[in-house]
Amino acid sequence: MCAARRRFLAESYENVGLRDIAGDVGVDVALVSRYFGSKDTLFREVMRGESAGPKFRPDVSAEDLPAYLVSLIAAKDDSSQREHVEKLLIALRSASSPAASEIVRDAVRGDVLEPLIQILDAPDAAERACLAVAILFGTTVMRSVMTMEPLCIADDPALRERLTHLFEAALSPT
């Protein structure tokens, strides 16, 4: 699975083959096929990630959600944060593939949007959750991939306050 994640991180979905992944770990492609089936299945497993459990704390209330989302952005880089950033990069790199984009959509919907929608529990929860995820993903890319200096300062109170206001606006009922 690590070899597949590294391959999908370095190349687009369309450019990665099971033979490449098998070669990276020195096994026959039949063994990879036996355990994972198809490239789609393996890509789905990579997008699911290694950290089990919910991506969001289930005890977060709708009122606490803006501050919680800011805390995810401002978190010190740890292995869990790195995994989320890598999955986002894999998603971006493979977005042009119809097969990969469907898998990415399913992963984002199941791992991120649905938990947020459940927390919000309102008729327009899906729209509000999508807006919040757009801010979360955009900020993550600007901070982690592009390393835009103002966003890289995790402990800047003014930045945290602005991000909190953005999330409050995105998550507020109409």
C-alpha cells in the first residue's frame, strides 16, 4: 500500500500501473492483483488511507465546528496531517482521470462531507459543508503545497481569527 501511495503521489492515476507498483516492492504483479484486484481498488484503498476511524471527531458540535476546522489547518505537521495532505495531492494529481475522480469524489463524500453534514443536521447542510471543505482544502493546498508564508504561521492569532470567520460564514444557516 505504501508503494502505491508513493506512486500515486508522484504520478497521475492514468500513468500508474500495477506492474509499476509491483516492481517498486519487488513482487510479481499477480501478487498485487491477488490482494487488491484492480488498480481502481488499490487507488480506493490509498484514498481511504491508513488511519482508521472517523476523519472528524463525532463529538464536535455545529457551534464548535469553525474553531475545530481551524485547528485542523493550524495543527502541527504530524503523520496524520501528512497523510491527509498526501491524499489531497493524490486527488489533485489524478483529477483529470474519470475513474480516479469518481473514487476521489466518493472518498471526499464519505470521509469528509457526510460527517460534516451529520454535524450540521439542517436542510442546507450539504451546501454549507461543501463551502467549508472548499475553504479547508484550499487553505491546505496554499499552506502545505504552495507554502504561502502568511498561511504557514500556525500560531498567528489574527490568521486563526480570520479563518474562523470564514468557516463561520460558510457554515452559518441562510
